[in-house]
Amino acid sequence: MTVPASMKNINILEFGGPDVLVVQTSEVPKLSENEVLIRVEAAGVNRPDVLQREGNYNPPPSASQIPGLEVAGEVVSLAEGVTSFKIGDEVCALVSGGGYAEYCVAPVPQVLPIPKGLSMIEAAGVPENYFTVWTNVFERGGLQSGETILIHGGSSGIGTTAIQLAHNFGAKVITTAGNQAKCAACADLGAEHVINYREQDFVAKVAEFTNGKGVDLILDMVGGDYIQKNIACLAVEGRLVQIAFLQSSVNKINLMPVMLNRLTVTGSTLRPRTIEQKGAIASQLKERVLPLFESGKLKIIVHKTFPLAEAANAHRMMESSTHIGKLILDFSK
């Protein structure tokens, strides 16, 4: 398969607002050991891309400076010795950068076959959210069947993923969302209780829904004053997993409930982790999650697609938080 020498990609001219995202032409990236080259057909847009554009989330030193953490497309070239994929395979992949481009290299351990029944657009919405939710909810958070989880931001890409996975693995789901349409979408995905955080006190509602016991696990990306409120929502031996801070990462909190109720407060970021660590997550997804797509139990909620040249508009929508589910760059447009 012929691979061109150059490609179109999004470049960040300087740190700032969405308008700093511009289309440029650059060389197609070269393969390193144990990598595949993917002709990108679709790429997911994620909150970390916005942070990178603002100068608040730099790529790891060896990663591409081009934004974009997940892609779907066709394998067009293989590094020497790669046997787990072949040219022509349709795949999706988690990458540390380089997704907003017509061609993207991906480490083999982070590449997944596209589940049967998913389109390229839908597949581009799998890696970042499913890697993140699996490692934080099931590995760090240790969610078990029969437990209750509180998921903040239920209508986001992370939220719609976490609701579906928790529900399918036998947990009871409580989630928060910001308007009636978002609340309805969360309920449709499997949330047993949905709290409109603009109109209701989620601490009081969690106490009501759990008869005062509290929840076993919380997945939070808000931070700020949610941290103390989350601690108040946890049952004895409960776990709080922090994966982002839409508010502040700095807050004065009372840790006495952590001691008294033997709580665990943890969190992680995905991008800086090693290829081996990400590969271990990919193996779990391939074994335990991809079959749920093929059986129709999981779905990717795509709110809107944008041409590559309109990446700035995708970022504007991401920042507005008006969407439900995923925003995707469609390279066929």
C-alpha cells in the first residue's frame, strides 16, 4: 500500500483559544520498533486536547506534538517484526499524541481491532474513554457487581462510558448531569438514579437513594468543592477516584471522615503511563469489553462530527459542555 510523504494535520500555533488550531502539512511520521502506521479515518476529541491547546497538558517528551489521543482507521504500514496486525486491518488505537492527522503511528500493544458492528466514527470514540474508565473504575476503584457507583458528568464521553460499563458489570449506577436531556440520556444508558446537579443537592440525593449508607465508589472529574462533598457521599470502605479537575485541584478539605470511614482517595492520568501499562489495559478491554460491543450491550454515543479543518469548532463545543457523548473528527468530510 502506497503511503504518501506528506499529510494534513492540525497544529497548535501557540497556546490559547480554539482559533490557534490550524491545518498544516507535515511529513508522515516514521515507524519505530513495534509500531503500526494508521491511515486515520476518524479521531476522537477529548478534554485533554483542550488542556494541551491551552498549554496545561503537555505531551510526554517522546510523543507527537500534534493533538489527538485516539484514532480509528486502516493499517497501512508495519514496523519490522510486527505480526499481530497486517496491512489492511481496520483498527482503533490509543496514542499519546498525533491523532488529529491523516496518518498516525501507534504502539502495537495499544491497538485494538474494531468491534464488529461499529463504524469508523464510533470506533474512534472507544480508546481514550474505555482505557480511562476501565483502569480507574475497575482496576484502581475495584468496582464489584452489586456495589453502587456515583459517576459525575454522566453525559460526557467518560460518563456515558462509565455508566454503561458499570451497569453491564452488575453495579448500581447513580450519576449527575446538568439538564433534563442529559439526565434522560444517562437513564437510557443504565443509570438507576440521575441527579440534576443544577437543581438538586447531590449529597442529599445520594443519601436518599442509598438509605444513608452512601456509595461504594465515586468517579469524579470535577474536583474543587466536589471533593469534600464526594467524601460525604462515600460508604464505609468507599473509594474516590479522581481523573480530572474541571474546577480546581487545590481545595481545603476535612480528612477526618477518611480516617473514620476507612476511605480510599486515589486517581490517575493515562497519557504518561508506559506502553506496557497501556497494553495491559488493552488486553483487558479486548477480553472483557469488546465482546459487549459485538453483542450490542455497549454503544458509542456520538453527538456530532466535524471535518479536520473544523477542529476549532469541535473544541468550542467541548468547552461549552452542550454535547452528550463523543465529538469526532471525520476525515471523509
